[in-house]
Amino acid sequence: MNQPIITGMGLWTPEHTITNEELVTAYNGWAEQFNNQHASEIEQGLVSAAPFSNAEFIEKASGIKSRFAYCKEGILDINRMRPLINERSDEEISIQAEISIAAAKAALQSANKEAKDIDAVIVACSYTQRAYPAIAIEVQHHLGITGFAFDMLVACSSGTFGLHRAYEMIKAGTAKSVLVINPEHTSPQVNYCDRDSHFIFGDVATATLIESSEQNRAQHSYEIISTKAATLFSNNIRSNFGYLARVNDTDPFSSDALFHQNGKKVFKEVCPMAAQHITEHLKENQLQPSDLRRWWLHQANINMNHLISKRLLGREATQDEAPIVLDRYANTASAGSLIAFNLHHEDLQQGDYGVICSFGAGYSIGSLLLKKC
Ligand code: CO8
């Protein structure tokens, strides 16, 4: 029977951390310098003064205390305000392939599997560092996997949507074992000079192995009972820098080119959508929120997760029911719910139900209903 099972999961966490305090000190230093340099334009109303940031605000508004960075150098330098990463030659491994491989190796190890057991690789994330060759094919090459590989981008829902594709391949019998990897190298796209968003993102990579039920099971494995996806176009979260930049002379440093959002609108519109999506997904499977042992929710903002769990359970979920990892990792786009899954799954008992759910840019919402084997 081609029943898709999650048999392995891996997490790569960068060695560098940046606390709210470090980030705010750098941002405020930059803002002060900016305001001094533009004092006369600000006075004439030609330029807006840069407002000051605040570590307490960040923690209260988002729940984020710290984040990980692939490269810390440059981010806190008020004359740079972005990571300093050397270009690599075509002969060197790309950064996203490098961090993908670290997460993939951990996933293979947790499932007790080797490269020869894998049929397909999907790299699913918010940005790929180039258009082609696909990062997934580079990962496939370095791991020594035969079969096929491809990249896909759906912002915060890349992780769940990637798992959906793996689920369908296993169901259809076109693959018996699929590795889905989420190398979220977000820091190059963060506008560290934007007070409203400089604190939001962190870097990480996650990997998940989906196999058909006839393969050998790992100690902790989860039947994927069903999947559900929804998208609705919104301009409230955008990143505009793309391959047309060369011909339309876009400034790669402009706030429009980098990640930007109307955070309040996102909060208001996405929370009810996510709660309704999960409720419907459970209903379609004759389940209700109280039947679930764990919620591995998207990790963008702690207040969003509290609001969604209140709509689902009639009360705030506990850390045991819906673990929060964004306090340490910040928003890691498509990897957030999968970090929560990686770190908080081993205590589930056979037959326990859980849901992985992402929500974010697009808008895009993706969920997977799991049952512990
Ligand atoms: N320090 C001090 N004050 C601040 C700061 C700051 N850093 N930032 C804002 N303020 C001020 C504001 O100016 C405002 O002041 P005033 O009331 O005088 O106007 C006040 O604080 C309140 O501001 P907000 O109303 O904006 O604050 P919120 O409580 O709404 O919190 C959040 C802001 C945290 C951004 C919140 O709105 C939020 O989290 N919204 C949801 C965001 C979200 O989930 N977005 C998803 C984005 S990620 C995604 O989809 C994938 C993208 C792909 C990855 C991208 C990688 C780069």
C-alpha cells in the first residue's frame, strides 16, 4: 500500500545568534547616523527621520528574543547593515546546497536511511539564490542520489506544500522515498534598516523524509492522513527583487526590493483564515481540535499562534500542545512549523494525532494531518 509516512527529520541550526538587544543597538546606531546625515532634509520635510527601535517592543509584539544567522558579520555594522558573504565560484558548493545537505544528512540518519534509498529531492523555500541549476539537483548530486530533484517557492508555505507534493508522489507510486528540504537563508533579504521588520527573520534549514509504508520504519514515524492547501492573492507581504531588476534598473537596496509587509493587515487577515483552514481540515477527517495531541504551527508571531489556538480550542494552547520555537529561531519562513515538529514530537504515543500548519505570504496556507505510527 502506498501510504505516505514521515520517517525522518533533520534540523540544521547556524552557529551564530543575534539577540534583540544586539540588533536594536546596531539599528539605533544606524538610525542616529542617518538622522544626523539628513538633518536638514528631515527639517525641511523632504526625508522622514528614522524612528528608533526597542528590544522590549520586539519581544512583546512578536515573541522573538533571538535569531540565528548563517553569517553574522556585517549585519550589526552600522555602515553595512547586511551580511557580508563572499561570492562562490561555480565549482564551489552553493550556500543553500550546503545547509540543505546538513539538514538532509540528519533526516537520513534519523530514518536510518542512505542516499541509495531516496528517489526524489524537493528543495522548497522562500528564496533560491539562483534560478538554475536547481538547488535540489545540486543537493541530489552531492548526496549521490539517483532519480530526480526540483525546487519550488511558495514563501512561508513552501515547507508544507513541498510535503504535499511528496505525499502525492508516494500515493501515485512515482516515488517510494522523497526528501523535502527547506533551506531558509532569509538574512540577505531582510531590510536591517527598517525599524518595523529588522527583527523578524532568522536562518535555518529543515529536512523531512517521506516514504511509502512498505519501507522500513524509523522509531518515530507519522502516517500522513491527509493534506490541505489554500492560496489567496495578497500584496500585504512582498519581496520584489527578481531577475527583471537588471532591465528595469531596480535598486537592490530599495525597501521595495527587500521583504516588506503590512504586518497589521497580515495579522488580522491570516489568523482567521488559518483557524478556519485547520477546522475544515479536521472536519473533513471527522476530527475536532480537542482530538489533537499537538499543533506544530507556523512560527511568525507568538500572538498569532495564541489567537489561532484560542479560535480552535476556546483557550490559549499550552507550550506542550502547540510548542513555540520562534522565541529562539524568530520567523524562519517555511521552516518554522517543521522546526517545532523536529524538536517536539518524540513524546507522542502511537495513535496520537497532530497537525503541521503553515500560513504566510501569498497568502498561502498548508496543513498535514498526522498520526503517530
Ligand atoms: N520598535 C519600537 N516600536 C516599533 C517597532 C520597533 N521595532 N516596530 C514598530 N513599532 C511601533 C509602530 O510604529 C507602531 O507605532 P504607532 O502605534 O505609533 O504607529 C507601534 O509600534 C505598533 O506597531 P504595529 O501595529 O506595526 O505592531 P504590531 O503589534 O502589529 O506588531 C508585527 C508588528 C510584529 C510585525 C506584527 O504585525 C506581525 O507579526 N504581523 C504578522 C506578520 C507576519 O506573520 N508576517 C508574515 C511574514 S513572513 C512570510 O510570509 C514569508 C516571507 C518569506 C520570508 C522572507 C525572508 C526575508
